[in-house]
Amino acid sequence: MSASLTALQRDRLKLLLRVTAVSAGVGAVYGALLRTGATIAVGILTGVLNGILIAAAVGAIEIFLLREGTSMKRLVRLPFVAVVLLKSLVYGAIVGAAIAGVPYLAHLLPGVTPPVPLESRIALVTLGISLGTTLIFVIVLQAAGLVGRRTFRDLVMGRYRRPRAERRFFLFVDVIGSTAIAERLGPLEAHRFLAAVFSAAAEPVAASRGEIYQYVGDEIVVTWPEAEGGPGARPLQCFFGMKAALAALAPGFRERYGAEPELRAALHLGDVIAGEIGEQRRAIVFHGDVMNTAARLEQATRDVGVRFIASADALSALGPQPDMELKDLGALTLRGRREPIRAWGVESR
């Protein structure tokens, strides 16, 4: 894929390609079963083309166009019922156009017999099935967006139905001065300020293959399994990538909010128990001392006068970092923890 694409764009393009491939497969099966007035090969071809066209059009709208950071953000913020109605109309038109036009499109391919339009009854059934499948896809995509695609996948696959032990990096990132900003701007503008900060942080998280575990007030928690976080010291690159992204957007923040966002963070590595909890709302959570320690290390940045603290365990797992400048902080005594923990201040050269 082109190097000019950002990490988020590459992820979205991969998702679109996967959705299109699945849709083509479903269309092939449906076309083979339908094959009215045509050979099975033409039925399969028609189904594949239907699947590709519908999935590519609807997927591109959902995955790329209807996002907060795009020109369509006003549509995204409409009431849910209005969005559903508009999508139903637009996607219905796309599905109808595909079903009506694909027989004629297939006819243009070498060796295909003259177009055989579907009978009215079968065309209506096909329209209903295609539109229903499209709406299910949209609902699944929305649900995955709410909890995170990886979390949604793990919930569907039942990966954490039984609690399991894992060794993970946890990066706690806090927005400095958010309380004062909220007092000055008011709750609504403060919310928009934090939303803009977290939106800017999304690209570095994707580029470092991190997983956003949760947002807690003005804090974002990112995690990696040890095997995924180690290559390229991804947790360290993630934090400094966030800082660089926000620095690039600083003039816009200063103009709108009268403040430039600054970050402080802490990184720790340790064992956790991961598992599903909840009845009415399922979630995958991590329990373990590593979480508390990472949070306490982030709080300790205020006391030791550094913006980024990494535990010795985390740095040891990441290996030597020639592009990082380390400041030995010694053994830090953290609130609520008996044993001191060796830690380092980290700066990018």
C-alpha cells in the first residue's frame, strides 16, 4: 500500500477490502442459488459483482466518509433516527441501482450472454436481502466503533470468555491542565477540547498498533501485549507520536480554545488477568497490579518534574533506545504500593 497513507487510513482500507471480499463471497453463493434465466456461472458472476459494488459503495461511506473529522461531521451528529432514515434511503438507492445495473454490466465482460434482468418478484426479494444485509453490516460497524474493533472481535470470538493471564504494556496518558481549561471554557467546550485531543492521538495509537483500552476523564489508556509492543519500542513511539501530532495542531487549538494541549504519561509492563465482565453491557477488562502501578507512575510525574516516566521493567523489555534520553529516577515510592519501583524519565532526542 502507498506509504503516503496514514496508519488509520491503511487500517480503514484493509477493513473495506475485507468487507468487500466477504460481500463478494456471499453474493457468489446467493447468485449460484438464484441463477434464474442464466447459467450457474453467470449467476455467480452477477452475485459477485452485486456484492462488490454494494459493499464498496456502502463501506466507503461508512468507513471513510461518515467520520467526525470529515466534512460530513454535521450529518454524523444528527439524531440517531434521522441518521438511520437517511442511510436507509441512500443505501436503498445504492442497492437498487446495483441490482438493476449489474446484469448489463456483466454483459460487457467477455463470454457473457446477453443480460438477463431479474423477474420483479425475485428482484424485490434480492433487494430486501441485500438491504437487510447492508443494515446489519452498518449496525455491526457501529457497535465495533463503540467498543473498539479488537474488543468487538474478541467479544464475538469469545476469546476472553474464560479469564486468561497476559503480559501487557500499559501507557497512561494525561492531558495537562485540563481542569483549569474546563473552568475557563465551560463543560461543553472542555469536552470538545478533549475530544479534539483524543482524535489527534488516534493516529499515533494506530501507527504503533496500540489498543485504546479506555478513556477516563482527561486520560487515555493504551495497551499492547508484550509481543506486539516490543518491536520498535511501540509504546514509547506512541507517546512521542502523540506529542508531535498535537504540536502540529497547536495553532488551531490556540486559536479556538486559547490553549495548547500538553501531555504527561507513564509506561509499565506486567502481568494481568484479562476477561469478560458484565451482563447488560459486556466488556473486556484487565485486572492486576500493573494497572495501579502505571497510574501511580503517571501521578508521580508531577513530583519528580518529568513529563514521561517508564518503569525499569518496561524499558528492559523494549531494549536499548539510542534515540531516547533516559534520566535515572532511582527507586520511586508510590502511594498504595509497599515496594519502591525503579523508574526512568524518558525524553526523545
